[in-house]
Amino acid sequence: MKKITSQSIIGQQGVNFIERIVLGMKYIWRPTPGLDVGIDGEIELCDPTTGAATNSIIKVQSKATIQSFSKETPSSFEFLCDQRDIDYWLRGNAPVILIVSRPETNEAYWVSVKQYFSDPANLKTRKVIFDKQRNRFDENCAGSLKSLAVFTDSGIYFSPVPINEVLYTNLLTINALSEHIYLAESLYNDPKEIWDKFRGLHVTVGSEWILKNKLVTSFHPLDEYPFDQVCTFGSCERFDVGEWADSEDEDTTRDFVQLLNSALRERTKLLGLRYHKDLELYYFPASKDLRTIRIDYQGLKRKAGREVFNQYSSKSDRTQKTYCRHSAFKGFFVKTNDGWYLEITPTYYFTKFGQIAHPKREELIKGIKRVERNPAVFGQLLMWANFLSRPLKTLFSAEYPFLGFGELQKVTLNMGIPDDTWYQAEEELEKETIAKKDNQLELFGL
């Protein structure tokens, strides 16, 4: 009775494992047909973009096992080669690689035998010392195989490997809105009169309402207390918020944006931010003792932190306090084909002693913009998106009911330019700025 040996099965599993990796590189794998005298197959390099075959060949010897490797440690192991195999590999003009694998654990390691045994010391011992990190055989080896098989004067051209790039916009998704908008006739002509009425009633009311031509428009139900005290009885009408959000009428859209801005000011107030009416920006206020304020937020890959308020001293005299820097942003609501978003523009607010606007704040902003580049600004954008999206609990609701945010809008492109390509085109001063520690993505958990 004919039988297949366990070693034959393991050997074939090793070849199959190599084939899977090679196909993942978008190269061609061809097993050796018929008799095998030291070569189990070959890899033909292809252009990964166009698929064009190159007739550049790498011969492959596969050695597979289910056991521990010889003298194996967490970082390395040894493999003893047969002298006859070495002699055969070193003949001929095609590059040869040795791949030692353990298919059960998805491990494979490789060396170029002609390069490795060009060292007389290695040739004498017949041992290959594999570094598990440096010699790992996976799809990332495609570039190394290309440099091994293609000569510089071969005339073969590889198209650039396509880069799928995810672009983050500064548009923050609105994922929660008041379900309704209310209209009612007002008993008053001036918003100040309504505020005076609320103060007289000793009630705290949000600013998510507008008064125009004695007509109140609000996210608040206007037939309920305390708005029923400033609106004409029986005049309240309720509309679905979608009628306003999707309206093409300019006046309706303008009123809707005004309500959104009022809701944004209320939400940021609950988050502890301040709004500067003249500069139209939101910012972190100073701490009572002017100590540094730092907040944590979720970056793209890990938790990160950022100083959102800091007091700075003179470089020549550390006891002399020069200015305070507050992280800030400008927010504008914009409508796209996909709906409404908050457009976030990160910036800073500068003060003296945390309270008074610094007289040279414009110069200070220009100074910091000169040294900040995309990674630093992106870090601020992620911080603001994460901070504004935090859940809020109020006295009246488990969550602020009129406005909530989700994630930044993303766009995936099937093209991109490596950052190094951009950097090489920069002037020396720009290169130095880009290399600054504060402008590196890893600082922001990206």
C-alpha cells in the first residue's frame, strides 16, 4: 500500500504557505514540476500596480517543520544546511533564497543564500543564523526581493505602489439635533425684554431662541414654562427640524444657523469653554491660579494629552510673566450634500494674566503659525473633535438635547504622496520646522 509521509505533508504545507505570501505581494509563484534537486519553486517579480510580469526570477528552497527550530530563542534560531544544497545553490546565475517555515504558527524566515554564504566564515559552518525580526518572510519583503532579482541596468520599470490615503477634514459630524423647532408670537419686541422677564421669574433659560418681528423661533417648546410667559397663548406651532435643515429658503436657513450657533454656545458653556463675541472664537479659560491645564483625548491610535492653557515667562527673566496662551477654535456651520457639519478651525487666544486680551495677540498668533505645521494643527483638530463630542449631562436631561457631535468627516483616496517627497522639496528652514518635536504626529497619539 502506498502511503504519504508526514514529512511530505509538512513540506507541502510549507510550499503552500510560501505561495500565499508571494501572491499577497502580487508576484507569481511557480512550484518546481517533477524532480526536486534543491529548488522547490520560483518567484517571478511583477509590477504590483500594472501586473506586468518581468521575467526576473528568484529560486526558492523551502524547509518546513512543526517542531522547534534548532537553538531557538524568542529572537533567533539556527539552521544547518547540507553541503550538497549549498554547492547547488551557489551555481548558476539566478538568485536563490532559503525559506525556513513553521506553517502551523504562520512563521517564515528567509535569507539570500548567495549573499549569506559569500562570507567564508558562514560557508565553513554551513549554519544560517536567522533573526526573527530582520529575516521575517511576509508581504513586506516584496521590495527586498525586487532589489535582489532586478539588476540596475535591466531596464525594468516598476510603477509606484498605489497609496490609499485617508484624509481627515475639519468638518465635525452633527449626530444629534432637537427633533422640533417651535414658532410662536411674542408679547415683546426686544430680546432684552424677554431676558428681563426670565430674570424676574428667577429661571435659568438657554439662549437657543431668536426673536424677530415679534416672532420667537426656538428649539425650546414655546407653549411650556417659562416661554409660555413671553409668548401669546395658543400661537405655538411645531415643525420637524428637517423642514428647516433641508430648506432652500435663505431666511429659513439663516434662522436655522443662528439657532445652531446658539446651541453651540450653550453646549460649549456646559463643557467649560468661553466664547469671545468680537473674535468669534471659543477658548479654554484660565485656571484660578494660572496653572497649566492639560486635557486627555483619544488620538487616532492611542490616548494623547494636550496643554490647553499655559502661562509663559520671559526668556531673559523667568520671573517675568509675558502672556497666557489658550487653545481655541472658530466654528461655523456648513451644509453639504450629506447634511450639516461644524467646520472647526483651530487657533489660539492670548491674554495677559488669563483675563485681559493681550495687545499683541495678532503678532503672537502669526508667530506660532510660522512654526506649526500640519501634524501640530491636526493634533489640535483631533483634540477639539474629541472634546466637543463628549457626552453632557444637564439638570434637565441625561444629555444636552439640542446639539451633539460625532466624528470628523473622512475621505479615502486611492492615491497619495509620501510625506518624504514633500519634505525633500522644502527649504532648509522649512525642513527644520517640520522636524521639530512639536510637529511630529506621534505626540498626538496618531
